Amino acid sequence: MSLIKSISGIRGTIGGKPSENLTPLDAVKFAAAYGTWLKNENTKPKLKVVIGRDARISGSMIQQLVMNTLVGLGIDVIDLGLSTTPTVEIAVPLENADGGIILTASHNPKQWNALKLLNNKGEFLNGAEGVKILNYADKEDFVFSEVDDLGTITIVDDYIDRHIEEVLKLKLVDAELVKKAKFKVVVDAVNSTGGIAIPALLKRMGVEVIELYCEPNGHFPHNPEPLKEHLGDICKLVAKEKADLGVVVDPDVDRLAFIDEKGEMFGEEYTLVACADYVLGKTPGDTVSNLSSSRALRDLTNKHGNTYRASAVGEVNVVELMKESDAVIGGEGNGGIIYPESHYGRDSLVGVALFLTYLAEKNMAVSEIKKSCPMYYMSKNKIELTPELDVDAILESVKNNHSSEEISTVDGVKIDFAENWVHLRKSNTEPIIRIYTEAKSQAEADSLAQKMIEEIKALVA
């Protein structure tokens, strides 16, 4: 089916032939490459790595392979078992570990799994580090430990509870205020580990919880990407139960979307916008999101008298720019909240706690919160090209055609018009240009996308 090797890790479908799919051999090879890189980057006599996984059916198998490969390299392992991406991220520094691996394919369907790699801060590796690991894997340049030097595995199964405690200790999270609001919330955790973490957090905040698809068995009842077209069940249930809010997370709990009290999508682009409005009202500072995220965050940040900056697409790029600008909050328009007061990683538990505190303080319905935000509408498209075409040359021509506008080439070509924008990015794996547009209405966003598609087709012709 598919095996994708990148600087951020290895991702593939379970089964099939080695090097073409994520087979046991591939899991062992890539885990050995990561462990070898850690050993070569450290002078410590003994290293420690934190491992956690989402609830995918293949998760236990892959975890055993990865953990015991590290043990074979003489590395000690902290086994968190069923966990979330942000839980592993906070566990790495709390355990004084040298790295971490999250076994999850994020929002991909159940046949996929992946190894997502962390450094000793619990943050994703940068490009240069990822390239080194890929080189170790390609060369199979591994030296395993002798029997007296093997690593150990220690099981620590309460880290989701520890994660919740860390969230509740944040200054801008007010569990008592939320408890007084007596919220009723429906949770769709797509039968993964969010079904453990999110209801537990909500109950600690005094919220009445209605669980939908919260059994962590890895059998996803719908496409696990938290988009409107996949969330009909929770939208109906929120309205039926007269709940105040619906909460949706992806399988590894780093993407967060809300449903309003009417059963309508709040919009994952607005998860970050709403949380940022709350944070900026309490702790003024700059914000960061990627170039394909909504302009609403920029408008909101400017309204608060602060500066917004845009990074290349990818969490590691957002984090790097957040550190450079000392941003107080940031993230991605896919529902990823990064709040440095907690840690530099997308964290749905933090997002839920901040949003509920904001909602309780505002004493408004979720739909009214949405209306108070700067309103934009997005259109996401792609255009397929033949392999022999020079995509870079096409993007350069588009840039030249609009040279009088505000243009960014940090990641592809983004053209900021007065009332809307378009962002063009080429795929790294196929001859495709991805086209993101945003405007004050859906019709305008769709129209701008169509105009850009026609412009590209004319350039190709």
C-alpha cells in the first residue's frame, strides 16, 4: 500500500512487503536508526526514551517491536502504553528522558500507523536531525548492545492523569469557574485515546459528559480527520441532548474541533482563534500560525495590539517561529493549539481547558462566541499536473503575475490581497499544487480558487 519516510518520522500501512509498507522489519529498522542517532548525539552512558501510542489495532504490535529494538541498543524505555501525542511530549522532560516516540498515524485511517520522533524537550525533531536518522536507516548502520548492557522497560500507566494535573495547574485554566457554569458536553474521540483523556479532564472540571465513540479499541467509526463531513453523528447528538458544546479530537489528540449548541461546526480554524482571544485578553503578546491558517488570527492579534507572524506549514516550523517571537499562543488552522505555558506541542487537552474557561467567563453560547470572531471562509483545492512539468517554474510565474501584491515565498507562494488570500504549495511526493484560499464569504473563496486554477492551467498551456 504505502510507506512514507520523511524528516518527521516514518508512516505507512500495516502488512505487505518490507520497504513498501510499515512491516515489523521497517518498524525495527527505523527504531534502530532513531536509537543510533540518540546514542551518537549523547555522551551519557545510559539513555532513556518515552514511548506511547494511540489506540490503533496495530499499536501494541508496533510498540513491542520499537521498545525491544531500543532495549537491544542498550536504551532504557518508559512505556506509557495507551497515551496521546501531547501526553508523551510532556512526559519526556518530566521523566528527564533523552527522547520520545509516539506511535500514531494521527488522522489517517486505521490501516495506517507511524513513528513520530521527539527530542529531549519533548518536541518534534528538526529537518537536519530527521535527515541523519533517515541516513542511518538507509545504511542500516546499527551496533546492538551485548547481553549485560541491554536496556530495560519500565511501565508507567498514569501519565494521562499527570497530564490532566499539568493542564489544571495552568494559570488561565479555572476549573472552579467552569464547574459553576454546569456545562453539558458531548465528546467524540473516534474510539482512540482521546476517549480516556478528554472525558477525564472534563469530569475534573465539573462538566457533565456524554461519550460518543470513546472506547479506545482502534475501530474508528468514521474517518478520523475532524472535518465537518465526518462529524454528522456528534452534530446530531449535541442538538438532541441540548448540550452546550461538542468536542472532537483525532486519534492522537493533538487536533481539536468544536460543535456549537445548535449542532453546527464551530470550525477547526476557529479553535485557535477563540483560544487566542482568551489568552491575549489576559497575557498580551504575539501569535503564530502557518501560512495556510485563517487570517482571523492576524486580525484578532492586531485588535489586541500585538503582532502576528506566519510560518511555513508544519508544527516544527510553527514552534520555531513561536520561540523566535516569544509568542504567547500559536498553532495551526487544523485545530492544533500550542500554548508555551504548558509545552511547545499541539495539545487538545490544553485547548479544551482554555476554551471552557473562556466560555464560562464570557457567559455566552458557543455560536455567539463564533459570531464575535473575525469571520472568514476557506476553500481547499488541488490541481494535478503531469510529472514532467516544472512546478517551481509555475509557482514563480504566478508570483510574477501578482508582483504588486503582498507575497510570501516562505512555503510555496502566498498572495495576500486586500480582502482575501491564496496560498499555493507543491506536494513533495506527487505533481500536485495545493490551493488554499480564504475570503469574507464561501462563494468568494471558491471563486478565488477557481480563478487561480484557471491561471495555472493557462500557464501550463
